[in-house]
Amino acid sequence: MSIFIIAEIGINHNGDIQVAKKLMDTAKDAGCDAVKFQKRTVEKVYSKEQLDKPRESPWGTTTREQKFGLEFSEAEYQEIDRYAKTIGIEWFASAWDIESQLFLRKFNLKHNKIASAMLPCESFLKVVAEEKKYTFIATGMSNREMIDRAVKIFRDADCPFELMHCVSTYPMNEAHANLRRISTLRELYHCNVGYSGHEAGLAISYAAAALGATSIERHITLDRSMYGSDQAASVEPMGLRQLVGAVRKIENALGDGDIDMQPEEQKVALKLRSHLERI
């Protein structure tokens, strides 16, 4: 099975549908399998007190203006859906509340994503699991009990899933990657395990692929200097092309683990061992 590579647009589009399209083009050109957005019902995800706080942004001087500025309308999601079909790339989104998850049902999406922040919310997990779509479950900010509960909910609902090892710091310090957790999760839950990375470079993602991650998700951006809290932990277009190319080489190089002599070695063996009968 090929590693499923997800370009996480998230909110790096800054509420601009043209930027979103450029990011979708970037992901398609790099060879990604899908792009992912984030969907929030602002007044459910954030309290009135949070929204009333001062915050300078391109949209105004309050957190409310900033949060609404980052959200796409239904018409804009319809355009994302249309454009994804036009260029031939899959899209889906991680919802941050039940209302947003129900909104996403308006589209014929193949996948769901549980953001790390939503992992403890059992009612939300059950709403997603009842759709029975293949779901990526991020495990950032989690412990064994939280993951156990989420896995049980999805297995009880007979909903296919994979876990995604994730460290929820932005950007992540490479020393905190703990990539061996990929193997631990696989052994504990007997399921596919991917990697959702927030580091600045590419080496950790390469290592995750070599450790058998079944999916790789990275935030992408047109330019890390753009406005936004996720930009610093994102991959620019050239880096994304390098990432996809390297991951494809790594998965091809992993092979099947067979220890017999490879066919390509047989002629070489005859040549290099021809002297053995004389010693």
C-alpha cells in the first residue's frame, strides 16, 4: 500500500479562496494524494470572552474578526469542491465541532480527520464514526486512555481508521518527535499508523516514512512569512516537491523484506565468487 500523502492547507489560505486554489495546485503538482482544510463554527469553538479579546489581524482588531476572517462560507467550500474535481485531487477537512462535521456531509468526501484537539470528545467521535468513512485520528496531546477510548468508538461503529502520531507544538522541536511511537501504536492497536508533522524541516518526515508510516501529513504554505500561526511549521512549494519525491523513493526502497538473493545479484555473484572453487 502506497503512503498516503496529505497536504494540510488548514487555515493557511487566510480566508482567500484564490490562495486556497494556489495551495491546491501546489499539492497537485507535487504529487500529493489529498489536501485537507479545517472547518470551525466560530461561536461554538470559541467563547464570547475569547472572541471579544483584542487581536490585531488583517480583518480587524478583535479575535472575533480574525476567526471569522479565516473561515470559508458554504459557497467557497462549493468552489473548493468544484476546483478539486477540476484539477483531480481529493480534498477533505478536519471539523472542530459537531455542527462543522454535519456541514461537511454536504460533500461526497472519502475521508475524515480527527484533529488532536478533538480526541477527548466522545460525542464528536461518535458522530464521525457513524459515517463509516476511513478516518485519520491524530494522537497529539493524548495519553493511552484517550487513544483506547477513541479506538473503541471507531471499532464499535465498524468505521475504518488509522492513527496518526503527532506532537502538537508549532513548530515542533525535532528532539521531541518520538518517532518510535509509530511502532508502539501499531503494536498496541494492530492498525495502520501515519505521521502528522509540525516540524520546520523534512528529515523527520523521511524517517517516519522509513519507519513504516502509512500516511504523511504536513502543513503547506506559499510562503512561511505569510500571516498565520501555522505558517512557521509549514512546507513551502519546493520543499513539498522534495518531500513527496523522497517519500516515494523511501517506500520503494523499503521492499518486502525477503532475505533471498535478489535476481539482480545473481550475475554479480557468479562473477565475484568464481574464485571460490579454486581456494
